[in-house]
Amino acid sequence: MNAERIAFEKAMKDRGEVSPATAARAGIVRLAKELRSNGPITDDDTWDGPEAQRVYEQFIAEPPSAQRDVSVDPHTCTFCRKVTTHRLQCCSRCKKQAYCTKECQVSHWKAHKKECIPIEELSKEDTKRLPLTWEQLEEFGVAPGKSLEVRFIHQEPHLRLIALCKDRAGICKRVAAYTESRTIPGFTTGKVLVWKNPRFHGFLDGSSGARIEEEDLVNIRIK
């Protein structure tokens, strides 16, 4: 199973929906019909149909940070993947791999030593801090001084902007605009939202993600 399909399944599962991976070609067409906010899908469309393909590609798209080295993440243990709100201890040589315990570091060393490069030899991009994932933001609750980067995947049909947004880990959650205009200036499906000092929010319907207020707009960038 390729990475795109895995991310796609995870996103669907996060929404509580059936994964199209189990429904083959016809399933993707049905998914496209559900996500037809930018145009209708006809019964004659196939997996290779342009509209079905467009919606599929839109749904699997990830934010730019997904392409970066995920080891530069001080809030997730490289070995056991435990998420914490404090900065974990990193490998003293490369400063990239983070560990929650000495045991995790020792257990991971056999694999890590093959790629452990002294920090002096790494580029600035290789050591750049990653934005938070949805899971990490949920752990923080409120994260001053940090940022969340997600891609707008699908706009839901509501009076205010409510959009399904994917983080760098491939997880989708909802972003709702509780602003005066009931939207986020610059919003377009497919663009990326970067929010400094983000907050996690649980909605009344049991879903979760982020609720953006008017005063939050100064800390939001759409790109």
C-alpha cells in the first residue's frame, strides 16, 4: 500500500467514513460525489474521469511541511512515537532525533547510527523546526509560540466556513471560522493555513480541530 493511499485511509477514518480503499474504483467515484462542492460528478464518471481524479488529488494533498524530515520534531519520540508538550532530549550528535526515555534512544541507536550526521554538517533547512500536528496540538491544548500548518481539503456546506484540513502527518480535522465575516480572508480549497499560537477545540458534534476567532486572524497566514 503506497503512502498516498495510507494517508487517504487515515483521513477518511478520522472523519468516521468508510475508506475508499475497500471500495476500489467505484468507491472513489462515490467519494467524489460526496465532495462535489466545486462541481457535479456524473454517474458516467470513472476512476480516470477528470472530476473524480481532481477531487481525489485534492483530498490526498498535504501541507509543505509533510515533505520535510519528520525527525526534526522535539515533541514526538522518534522510537515509540509518544507525543509530549515539553521538548524531549535529542541525540547529542545530530540534535534531530528526540527520545522520551534513555531506553527508547538505546533501542533506536542501531537504526539511527547509520544516518546520524553531526549538526555542524546539516543545512539550515534540515534543522528547521516543524509545525505542530493535530495530535500534538491536542496534547498542548493552547500552544503559544508554536504554529500549526494544515491544507484546506474540503469545505463543508455551512453558513460559516467549516473546512476539513490535513496536517503534515496526514490527519484531517475541522477548522471553523467564528469570525465577524464567518470566513478566513484568503481561504480557497487547496491552500495552506499557517496559524501562530494555535488552540485545539472540541466541537459539540463530537468532532475536533480548531475554532478561529476574529482576534486570531492577525496570527493567521494563508499561502
